[in-house]
Amino acid sequence: MADTSAKKGDRFIVCTGCSGGADLAKALIGRVNVETTDCMNVCDKPISLAVRAEGKAAYLFTGVDPDTPEDIEAFAKLYAASPDGQIMDARPAGALRFCLVGRIPA
């Protein structure tokens, strides 16, 4: 399901418990290594997206627009290029950068 936008171990996990999550997961197929989960417990601001990989910082986004998978793909390229997952300039990720709830160090 992934292409060159993300490294093989980079995981993009979409919450499908809220409306729109399944649509976002479908839109990401072929763009990133997409996985789904039933609930991320951030139901007050759907859609939630977690990004993680072994040895890299993890990210949690909420309020992600399912109609902008290209922003997630742009973030995937930044994340793949960063050896530790730290992204200092997220402007190429468009509106997704405003959905960031937190970054967890590796």
C-alpha cells in the first residue's frame, strides 16, 4: 500500500471510529503505509491521525480534513527524510501542520 513517500517502517494510523476516518484511510492507500484503529479517544475533534516509526518521534494530529490526503503525503516525505522524525519546518504539509496536538520524542 505504500509508495516512496514514506519509509517502509513509517506508520500512519487513522482513527475510523469517527465520521470521515474510513474515507481518509481509503484516500491514503498508495500514498503512505496506512493502518486503522477503531478509536484514539480524541472524539471531540475528528479525524485523528497518528504517525510513528521505530526510533523516531511520534505525532498525533486531530481535526484532519479527509479531503486533503496530499498534505499527509507531504508530511510523509518530510518524516521519511528525517532520521529522528523531528520536523522543524512543516509548511510543506499545508493545513495538516495546524492539526498537530503533540510530538512524542523517540
